[in-house]
Amino acid sequence: MDSTKTTFYLPNSLRARLKAAAAKHDKSVTDLLTQGAELVLDRYENKADQQELRQRAARAREQLRRGLYAGPSAADQADAILYAGERPPTMRTKKR
């Protein structure tokens, strides 16, 4: 793997935490910084993808909602099939 030396400044407290975490996990500070850079890039590079997925999900929910609530209800359709021209029992007049 090709690499380039990069110098940047960290607060002392952050550097101390990095060194402690690296020692605890038997890694180098460079390894942790590389992993951190990869996580940051994944987050920012995929942000556009996540936004697109959210927009697509919103459109799909809206289309599903329109499809579910458009037209006659399923109960009305079931009554029409079950009673084929008769009135459903709940709508019949009571005989005395």
C-alpha cells in the first residue's frame, strides 16, 4: 500500500486517548487514525446515498398510502361478493 506522511495537530487530550486506545487494542495510533479517516469518508461519501434512499422511501410510502386508501374499501367489496345483491345482515330491517 502506498502511503504519504501527513502531519496535523490534535489536542493533547485526544492524542492521549488515542495512544491509550491503541495500546489497549494492540494497534498503532496510525492504525486508529486510518480507521477513523475511513469511517469519516464512509459517512460523508454515503450521505448522498442515504438522502436519496430517504427520498425514495418517502415517495414509496406516499404511493402506497394513495393505493391503500383509493377507491372502495375492502369491506365494501367483501360485502358485495358475499351478499351478491342482498343487503348485509347489519343493514336489514328487523322483523318483529
